Amino acid sequence: MDKSNKSGAEALIHSLHLEGVDLMFGYPGGAALHIYDAIFNQNYVDHILVRHEQGAVHAADGYARATGKPGVALVTSGPGATNAITGLATAYMDSTPIVVISGQVKSNLIGTDSFQETDMIGVSRPIVKHSFLVQRAEDIPDIVKKAFHIATTGRKGPVVIDIPKDFTDPEYKFEFNYPTEVNMRSYNPPEGADTSRIKEAADLIATAKRPVIYSGGGVNQNNASEELTALAKLLNFPVTNTLMGLGAFPGSDPQFMGMLGMHGTYQANMAMHNADLIIAVGARFDDRITNDPNQFALSAKKIHIDVDPASVSKIIHADIPIVGSAKESLTALIEELKSRDLKTNESDISEWNEQIKNWRDAHGLNHSLLEMGAQNGKILPQQVIQSLYKETNGEAFVTSDVGQHQMFAAQYYHFDKPRQWINSGGLGTMGFGLPSAMGVQLAYPESIVSCVTGEGSIQMCIQELSTCLQYGLPIKIINLNNAALGMVKQWQDMQYGGRHSSSTYENSLPDFVALTESYGHVGIKVSKFDELESAMKECISLKDKLVFLDVDVDPNEHVYPMLEAGNAMDHMRLSKDEKTW
Amino acid sequence: MKRVIALLMENQPGALSRVVGLFSQRGYNIETLVVAPTNDATLSRLTMSTEGDEKVVEQITKQLDKLIDVVMVTNLSESEFVERELMLIKFTKDSFPENVFDESNIVSKNNKIINVQVVGTSSELDKLISEIDTNNPVEIVRSGSLGISSDEKTLTIEN
């Protein structure tokens, strides 16, 4: 190992290199300039200059979600740090492993309201897994080691390292030693399988008549998709995924019921409501799933596998809590089931699967809308997603922003692989789509990366089009343009008598084609259904270009199904004039 | 029901704000909070009392345990434990209730003011305050509850 003398800034970059980091996103400024100079003088870690710090953190987050490796962002003090906050909160809510390094004013100026000073540790405290304020340059290697360890183990999450400028001073050098292991008495996340209740779980599985496997983002984060799929196949149990869990079980598999929850499919929500056993894996029973928790799946026993002890029995009591790695615990469960040569109630299970099929036939999503052509002369947003799915053979990475387009993408693009679908599920951050797509595209330069967005969300981080030109990122932006903040407008239609308070733009939208072209990319406008498929083909075929496909969609379309608040999961609106109760 | 939770945390800057911040962030109420270094200088012990049902307290202890700076958490009220609180009361000489306190309670005295000290459970102190209320104490200061388990269980770590 390189033990030569290094400055704090050099030690920081070298520590990142030793953690396997070869790419970071950031934006320079006064308090970070020593660090930027150290970046200039080395070849291990590439730096991507974004156009706004929020973009840097989302890009690092997208990179982490797509690869499973920790993402890294570097920002300066004050406004650099506060601009990173939305990105941190986004990563915190979805438990993604990122490390954000912020420059801080010199240590002797801390607390004096000096120029560009913000208490980053204080401001970020509730939205990080942990944070470090560097107190000595010599501590930097040890802190970097701990930060990556904390970010990437247990329930993953963002970690902040705040470094006062004097501790990166190039004039002050010290002997560089990178620790080989981390030893923290106060941090011992569950590792491996929790086998203490596996036999009881298997007993419940053996006698279940109406079981559901409900899995979430934890399965993707823990790379447990293979094990989850193996369990479902072994048992022939129906599977549903949360918004964060899509891709953990193949979306095009007949055993898959689709997403559940607020805008989940009819069959997935009905199956949850009527189940007698719910096997929850890496999911946290949040309010977008359970609807009223007091009326949630009352006849079901719950097996809850999660690495975070605080998530188990937080909202819904777990009859069988299993606190450990999803991957290892699922493996242990599969072994247990195989060892007893398990016989499930096969006739009951096939009857249950038949019931689910009937629900699907009655009110499932229509995945053939594209073949139906224009609807009242308009393009349905769902048809655009189906066209994207068709032209990318279901193999693209899809990032999204937040709103109706996000739900349409989740419902209509069948994700067969984990880490293929990247969106801000927990925080619901508009502006996440484009910068996160940059992180994905840089990690997988040869893959098709599309960003499904709306004319509202895309304008929240549109400045990153410039970053995409600088680094040649051929992202396919699919803009479902309904000339309104669609989800807000939908709620206003449903609950506020159609009073569209501040959800439309009164003809003030930019010409997105001209805008994209001024950034040096390709823009394509689609306003007629007949143009949709050829334009989508062209968009995907321009391999080396960023393409902004601006599609005028039916502005009156709503997202359905939709759970009726304050009720059980079987209370759904199925269209503007159909409901289940 | 009143619950007493005790924890050991790393004695370093920022640790306390993480614990206190967690309470406001997650909407839990803290009734009393006491924090001091332990005989192991790298650790602080923090004792808090809170109102909440069993489910809420279970969530609080789990969330506290998740904080990276927290080494160990225990819900003392889960089993038998001793709870004590210190109270200091200031009286003017004229209003001092001689029938309530004896000489051993008095910690300072001059020609105008008498300060007394009382140690007891929080409810004993509550009761005492209600009894002396008519005597117009000038000031009452309470330390908040400390707790220790009654049996062989300890909240310590081996170094």
C-alpha cells in the first residue's frame, strides 16, 4: 500500500480509490478547492461536473441503484451543501448507499457565520444514516473507511463527510495509512440469515391456502432477486412487488401480479386483502401499500424478512419476524422447505391462483393499448410506455421522475431484472429522473438508458442536459407532456371539484425540441398517434445521441387503479366512474 | 404509562443531537432527559423518561439502537428497576415549611433564603410539590430521572 506522505485532500482521493471508487459527481467551490486540486493531479477517480449539486447527488444515487456499488458526490460548503440536501433525503428514504463529501469552512471559522458556512452535519442529520465532521486531517482515511462500511452494510443509506478546508491543506502532509478493516463497537448490523424462526415460517407456508409474496426495494438492494424468484417458483405462490421492488421478480412472468398499493393492480391489491399468509421480504408496509393499517389484510399471518429490526412490526405486526439479510434468510427458508420435501396445499394454491387470474381478467391492466390506436384522437400516456417497452425489448434501464408518468412506467413497462427500474419511491423527488439516468448511463455506457418524465418534473433538473453533452451521455428522455402537473391535477379533479389550482402553465411551456437542440442534442416532437411508433424507433436508434422525445398525451387521463384513502386495500377506484365498493 | 429508557453512546460531538433529534423527528415526547459521562470516559450514559404504549417504546428503542453513535439501549421499565430524581427547592425564610423538611434537607441557608434538597422517585417528588404548594417556594429545580436495574442486569460494556 502507498504509505507516502499525503495532504488531507490527497488522502481523501486515495482513500476513495482504495474503496474502489472510479467515478464521482460534483461541483467545485471555495471550501472544496484543495480537494479539486488533488483530483486534477491523479488518474484513479474520474470527476463528472454537474450543473447543480442536486444533480450530483441524484447521479451518484442512480449509479448506486444501477450497480449496487456506492455512489460518491462532492460539493462545497454552504449552498453547495444545502443543494445536496434533496439528493440526500431521496437516497435516505430509498436506502441507497451513497457517500457525500462536503467542503466546510476552515475549522477556526466554524460557528462564526462566515462566508458560505452552513452546519452541514446539523442540516443533514435527520436524512443521513450517519455523518462525520472531520476534526484532524489524519482522521480522513479512517473516516472514509467507516463511511463506506456504514453506507453499504445493513439497511444501506447515505453518509456525509464534512471536511473543513484547513484539513485538506496541500501544505500539511502526514503519513498515509489506510485501515484494512472497520471495528465499531456501536455498529453491528445483522449479517447473514436469521434462522431462529425459519421452521415456524415453513410451517405457515405449508398450510397456507391464500398466500402472497410481497417484496420491496430491500430485495433489489440485497441482490436477493434470484432467491426470491426461486422461492416463488418452488411454491408456485403469486408475487407482487412494491414500486421500489419492481424487477426483483420477472415482470413478464405469469406468476407476477404487478405492483401493489396506491396505484397497484386490482389483482395484487385484492390478493393482499384476501390473503391468509403474506411473506414480506425487504418491504416496509408503508402507507402507500397498506392504506388504512387497521384494516390491512386482517385474515393474513405475516412473515416479515428485513435487515432493519426497526422496520419489523413498525406499522404491521409480524407474526414471524426474521431479521437478517434477505438473500441469506431466503436461502435458509428454501433449504428448510426442500429438506422437508414440502407439500403445499396444491389444490388450494391452484384454486387461489385461479381466483387471481379471474381478478386479473376482470379488472387487470390492458397491456395491448398500443394496438388500439388513437383514443379520441389522442395518445394515451400508457401507449407511450408500451411503445418504449416494445422498441427496447423490455431491456432498457428506465429512470423516472415523480407523478403520473412514474406510475404509468411502473405499471406498463414489465421489468424482468432487478436494478432496471430506478425511481424516487420514498421521497417522491421531482427532478430525480435525468440526473439519476446520467449515473446509470456512465455505469453502463453500452446500455439503453431512458428517462420517463413529464414536462413538470424535467424542468426541475433540466440544466443537466448540459452535463450530458459534456460527457456524451445518449439518454433517451421520454416526456409525457400533458401540459399540467398531472398527478396534482388528478387529485384536484377527484377531490377538489376540478379546481386546478396552480397545476397548469397557461401556455408558458418552452419548446422542448428547440430547448434540447440548443443544448446540442436531438429533439423530436410527437403530437399524433400515427407518429408515435416511428418516432420512438428513431429515438432508440440514435445510439450516440441524447434524444428528447416530447409526446403530447391526453391531458385528461388519470392513473388507475387508485386506493380509496382510509379504507382497506380492496377499496379501489378503477376508472373515473368505476369503483369496487 | 411512564417508561424509562437508558442508553450508552459514544462520548463525542454530535452524538447527543442525534438522540434528541430522533425524538422530534419521529414525533416522540421526552419528559425528562439526563446525560453525563460514565466512568469509561469514551462513553456517555443517557437516561430518558417518556410516555407511550409498549409498541411506541419498542419503536423508540429500536430507532435509538439504529443510531450509529448509540452503543447499547435498554428499556429499564421492562423489569424491576430503581428510579431516582433529585430536586432542589428555594424558599424564603418566612415561607419555609419546617414541618415538611428537617435539617438534613437543607443545603444552604442565610437570613433571607433556605435551599433544600430532596431525592426520591418522580412521583414522590410530584406528591411533595403538591403538598408544599401553598408555601410558595420561590424556585423548584428537578434533575430528571436516573434509573438502574434492580437485578444483576447492567448497562455496561466490556472493554
